Amino acid sequence: MTVKDGFISEVGKQDHLNYHRRVHYLPEGATVLPGFSDSHTHLLHYGSSRLIPLEDGKTVEETVALVRDYILSNPEFAHNKSKTVEGWGWNQMAWPTKSFPTAADLDSDPVIRGRPVILESKDGHAFWVSGATLDANAPYPDSYPGGTIVKNSQGQANGVFLDNAQALILRPQWTRKDMQTRFDITVRDALANGLTSVHDMMLWPPWADFFQSLGNSGALPIRIRGARYFDPDNPKYWGNTTAPVHNTNNDRYSARSVKFVGDGAMRSGGAAMKEPYTDNNADSGFMRVSEEMFHEFVPLFLRDGWQLIIHAIGDKANRIVLDTFEEALQGGGYDPAAIRPRLEHAQIMAQEDIQRIGSLGIIASVQPSHVISDMWFAESRIGHARAKGLYAFRSMLDSGARMTLGSDFPVDSPNPFKTFYAAITRTSVDGTSPHGDGGFFPAEKISRLEALRGLTIEPAYASFTDHMLGSLEPGKRADFVVISQDIMQVPVRELLKTKVLATALDGVVVYGSLPHQKS
């Protein structure tokens, strides 16, 4: 492969290539692939999650101790009790109790007591706050549309707010320095994992302005495809006053998509189900965006040139979203290949709805690594029958759907080899699953080629960049990754040992090195 001015100029055998400058000879066994793309990320949240390693807490007490240690090790917090402590990653499903924490748990530590603290859960669908934060945002309503205020036995808010109810907690606005600090952490880890493009699924206006300013100034070290967030708590149409952004500065940044979060998450019990949860017959989750709101706003965004990306996890939410897409596509006479609507997560689906993804021309944007974390509690939460439709990748592809893969980092690791491994094995990293070493519902595995496409050309298609990214072809941008072994051939149990040797954007190495150079 030869590279000129940031683009691939030729691909073929060495004897047939025209090159005049530097030649790189790769180590034995190394492989060159298109730069990996992660189709579902939260860039600034990932950087935030690295500040306090909350996911390392295996009990509520350990998690509280991590917050205390962070405060004591950072003078800006240790010497300023009024500064809000923020973090991401606590996971009650990893604790022995499997129950939500409380403000009292945080306040039990004298270092934390009296400080404002706001901690997001691993899935991003819950806030856990301290007593000081709880008091500062009081009083609270009895209920909140599209969300849950977790209460104690006296009916008082106890410190956890789910989904739309998170809006009841006022968060401090991040400064540009705050955003840059978090972004730098994310870029470092993304490039080290061979990612050259990332799709950010939650662009609030200040974050979109931050990324666009970096793009305009030529300071973006990675390609970002952003989706602006539609806020159901402030349901005003803005698609005709805010213009979609198409590939600024060397195609490093675009924001031509709008993201709706249809329901909550299975982990926290907010995913909207047609029938109650198996482990909680009194609850079937909730919609965060009403059907009426979908029907009002989706056609408007399509009319004004926005790509639609809609989060749906529960089987009820997926049914509603597919109905919304079908009505909008037919009503507007749209060609799905031209507007490329995305069903984000497509997690729990009835078999008849899985078939509709392909027939409607919807892109299934899925996260294979979620399978191998959720599989350990999925059947107890939703039952065996519904779990058959949990991340049914093979069935989706067989329906004719196009499928793009992501990690949802920081919900999971940004490591694309883990995404690849999970998609083709449906087992945990130690080779186990609730259904044995053959994998969780093994009929839903996909092939290595399908998984590789899901990390390269399919995310390019899903972001309207397949004409310039996603494959190593003449005329496309020279975004590529050099890895230590051929992931299409090595034994499955060796996949996660794969190392990134170099990551390049526009032909320039931005991580690692290309050894054995000769002039």
C-alpha cells in the first residue's frame, strides 16, 4: 500500500507499486487493517470515568472509598468543600446486594459528608448523589415522566435518580479546560486501541461547540461523527435553526445526526418492556420519549436533513421506534439508503420486529461487549423466552439489516478486539457463559468477516463516510492500524492478546510506530 498526501494511492504487491520515498517493513505476523471505528461512544464521559475508577468498586463501601481517596488526592477538592465531585461507572449489579446505593452511603464517610457529589452509573442511566446534593436540589415531585426517583420507606428521595429524573439534579457546567482534560484522556486511549473514528452519541450544545471549534482550528486528533441530543425535558424543535455539520477540516468532524433516547436500560430496570420484568412483576420500565413526541419531531428532523439515531433497549421501545421509522419513511417517501436511520442498541426484540429491521432498511447499531456482561443477569431479569431476542445479531443480519458495532464506552472498554471477540463467541473473556463454553444463545454469533466489517466499512456507511473511510482502497483516506497478529486467523482464545503497533490518520502515525524503515 502506498500513501500520498494523506490518501491511499495504490494497493497491491510490492513489485507493482510506485513508491519513491520511505518504505516500512512490518514485523513478521503483523497485519494492516482499516482504522477501526467505534459506532457508539461518549467521549467526554469516558474521560470523566478515568478520573475516579468507580467500576473497580466491588461493594458500595469500596466505591465510597474510591470517592474519598480521589478527594484526598486532589487539592482542588480537598481544600474546597463546595466544589462538586463528579464521576462515572458505579455498578450495583457487580455488588453482592445488587441494590441501589443511597445518599447515606456517601455521607457515611466523613471526608465526603457535606460535599456535593454526583456519580453516574456504569450504563449512564442513573445518578447517585450525596446528601448535600440531595438537599440543594430539593424539593422533589412525587414522580417524573420517563424516569424514577428512588425513594426510601418514608417516601423520600434517597439519592438515586433514573433516566429523565436525572434532570432534577443540577450539574455544574464544564469549563473548556474540563472538557479538554477529559477529551485528551479519551483520545489517548482511543488511538492506543487503533480507533481512528468515533461516533459520539450524546452531544449537548456546549460539547458540540467544543468539538466543532477543535475541528475548525485543525486541532482534532481523531475523527468524530457526532449526534446532537434531543432533550425530552425541553421538547422544542431546533432542526431548522441549527444546521447539520458536514465533515469540517480534513473530514475530522461532522454532526449531522440527532439522537433520541427512547427508554432506559435493562441493568437499572428502565428499559421499556411490553410485559413486566421477570424479577419485578410490578415494573415494566418506561419510555423516556413518548410516542406522540416521536411522531411530532421525527418527520421534522428528516425534512430538514438530519440523520435519525434512536436508542431503544426494551422490546416495547424497539416496537415503538420501528413503528415511528416505518411511518416516517413511508410518509415522506424516503429512501433508507439515502437517510440511513439507525436503531441504537436494538437490545431486546420480538422475533417479528427483528425481521422488520431489514425490511425497513434500518441500520442496527449494536454493542457486542454488552452481551457478555448482561448475559449473567439477563434471564433472571427478563426470562429465558425474551432473552432469546437479546442482541440477536445473527437474526438481524439474516433479516437483511446492515449492522455497525460499537462499545458504548465508558459503559464498556474501547478495545475493538473485545468487541470483535464478543461478537463471534458470545462468551466472557475467560471463555464461559451461562449457556456453557459454546456461548450465550450461540446461534446468534456472527462471523469474523461480519465482525470486521462492523468495525470498519459498516460504521463508515452508518456515518455517510464510506466513500472515503472504512476500507483500504485507492482514493480513500489513509486511516489504518497495524496490529500484531491476523485476527481473521488466530485461535479465538488468542484474539485478546492482539496488540496495536501503530495507528495512522491521513497517513500520519499518531500512536505507536512503523518499524524497519528503509529509504
